[in-house]
Amino acid sequence: MAASMLVQRTAAFCGTLKGASLSKAILPVNCRCGFVLQTASYNPKPLRLNLRDPYVPDKESSETPEWQKTSRYDRKLFGRYGSASGIAPASLWPSPVELEKIIAEEKEWHPPLEVMLKNIETREKEETEKRLAKEKLIAANMAKMPKMVEDWRREKREAKQKLKEEKERKAKLLAEARERFGYNVDPRSPKFLEMVAEIEKEDKKKRKLLKRRQKGEQAAAPPAAQP
């Protein structure tokens, strides 16, 4: 691999020189000087590929940087020098732990086609179930809608009737207060509130007496004849 790379670089360099010589023949005289200067100023980096005596760091030495002791650097040396690096190709293979990690990452980020199709099928199934559940809930709510509307209308009628009765009761209390005191009384005044409390007390007493009388009448009534 390293030898073929060296041959390719040499061929490319020779092609560059050949192209430069052809350009000299094609370019006009007034342009040749600038091209020659540009070619002369070109200073390519030297090829640091020594196949006879390749640089292989000593991993046992404390002066060797830690990054040159890694398996990644070994792969780099083997890719550059091949067998001349002295590195066994078998040692470049991932360890069982690294291999398991690579396989896990491959399964996570690049799953097989069967797994992808299964995931798509599962996701579509979940979306269908959610849609059907939503449609079922909407249908159930729509079925309850007539009763809900009727209940709302009934509550609205009851609230309206209660408000009407409260207004009538308040007007009746104000009329009674005007008749008792001989003038219009403020509903927030202590006199009016005291009168209302007294009337409520009397009404409660009357209801209690009425309930007691009804209970006495039921007790005095003869029992119904049994067949």
C-alpha cells in the first residue's frame, strides 16, 4: 500500500513537471517569465516516507508520547508503512469489548432493514391506536352532547328562576319594612337586617310547628286496612 502510494506521488510530480514544460512551449514570451518565477518559487514538502528505516515509536520508553502508544497510532503506522512498521495486523483488530461497542453503536444508529420496518410498523400501530381512541372519545362526548345541553339549559332556567324569586323576596321584604317603619329602608341598614333575621326566625318556627302538626296528624290517623 505504501509503495503504491509512493509511485502515485512520483507520477503526479513528474506530470506536474511535464505540464510545466509544455506550458513553456505554449505560453507567449511575455508570460513565460512570470510562470518560470512561479514554478521556481514552488517548494513542495518533502516526502517523509522512509520504507527502509520507518519510524516506529518505542512504547516502553517514557519519552514516547502517550498518543503514540495507542492502537489508533498503530493503525496509522501500519497504513503508512505496511509490514515494514513491524506491527502485527491481528493486533489492529478491535478487542471483544470494543467490538461489542461498535456493534451496539451500529445497531443503534444503523439498524437492519427488518428492524427499521418493524419500528415503522410499531409506530404506525401506536398512532392508529391513539387516533382510534381519540375518535372513540369524541364519539362518546358527541353522544352525551344532547343531555349536556339539556342539563345546561335546565341549570340556566333554575338559576334564572332562583334569581327571580330572590328579587321578589327582596322586594317583599322592602315593602314590609316600609310598612313597618313608615319610610323606605336601606337594605344594608342594621334595622333592615334585624327585621330580616326576625322574619326568618318566625318562618323557621312556623315550619317547625307545621312539621310537628303533620307528624301528629299522621300518628292519629287510623292504620290502613290490610287485605
